[in-house]
Amino acid sequence: MNLIVFTKRVPATQEEELRITGEGKAVDLSKVPFKVNDWDNYSVEEAVRIVEKSGGTATAVSIGDAESDEVLRRAIAMGAKDGLLLETGDVFHDPNVRATLIHNFLKKENLPFDAIFTGVQSEDDQFGAVGGILAAKLGLPFVSMVIGIDTVESDHLIVRRELEGGLQERVKVMLPCVISIQTGINEPRYVSIMGIRKASKVERKVYKAADYQDSMKSKIEIIKWVYPPKKAGAKILSGELESACKELLGILKEKGVYQ
């Protein structure tokens, strides 16, 4: 089973105060730490587990600048055979552009694969669309929100999809295919600094993204970055308990919370 798994280097913004610069034209990420996209971490782990059980290879691929090599080294430390970097200094916000670039790369380099794994979405742009668009361009079946892979055969996979209300859907998908992996499908293994250093000795091939940009035309453009509007502050009720309770009930009725 030859698997290609895409992994992305994203800013870790959860505990950072982002600063918008250039009159809304950019976000200053110069002091923000970066990490592997959370969904992709689960994708790499699932690909490696399948290879360990059924044989074959897992190849990690990333699009980004030279710093994205760190997520490839991490994937190799987790068990991927090698890493391929589509190097570019440009940031492609349009998921159709990213999918087109990947499609052109796979076709031009004639990379063999039985399945392509992507994360459900990336933490930075959260479009959740690259996997589906890529499958359409390749003419392959696509399964999204995969929370479990129950059966791996030479010509098909049986997977479970996460649905609303706690339901799951079990489907059979023929190979080759594209699937997007949901968090929680597994427990990604711990990767030590020493393991990542050892992985740096494994060859990672670098390709220039500019060589695969045929028919790439962005239809989505970021006009401006803005901060969300500030919400009104809390209202403190003063006075005696009885009057405060009556005032609270009045507010709840006004807001439609209490009938």
C-alpha cells in the first residue's frame, strides 16, 4: 500500500495575540511559533500504521517555504519513508489553487499511490476543501471526515465517517482514492527531538512549486484582515437580592431566554 500524506506547517496562534499590519493587508507572524497542522498529525499517524500493518510506503508532502522541511522531518520521524517539499515563498489561500498545484505535481512527476491522505482542514485557513477538489481533478473517489479505517484491501478500503449527532457512516471506497482524516482517529505517537534529528539524515527532495503552476488561477482574494467586533461587557446587578433577581428575570425575558 503506497500512501501519500500531505502535511502543512501552520502558525500556532491559540495563545498568541495577533497583530494586523499594513492597514489590514497582512498579519504579523514574525514572533509566532509554528507547528505541524493538527489534522495532518493524525493523517501521518494513520498512514504509518497502515504501512506497518500491511506493508508499502508512506510519503509525506508539504507545500511552503524552506522552513516547512521541519514538518517533513517530523513525519519521517513518525515513520514516513521520505519527504517531498514543493518549495514556494508564496502563500496560496485559494484551496483550488493548492489542489491544482498538487494535481500538476502528481501528474508531472508520475508519483505512484494507492491512496492520498489529507487532514480534514488546516488550522490557519480552515477551508476544508483541498482534498475534495484534488479528488475531483484526479477523477478519484473521495471520502471526508474519516474517523476510522476498518479494512485495508488491495483494491478497496472500508472506512467510517463522522456524522452529526454522534452517528457514524461505514462506507466502502475503491482504490485509488483521496480521503480526509478527522482528529481522534488515532493517538499520534510521541516524537522526540532526537528522532527528528535522526530523520534529518533521511533524504527530503525539494521541488520548485513554480514548475507546476499550469492553469493555476486564484478566484479567492483576501481583501483585508480585521479584528472581530468587541462584545458588550458584563452587566453587574446591584442592590438587594430580590430586586436583583427581578431585574435578572426581566433581562432574560427581554433576550428571549426565559418565557
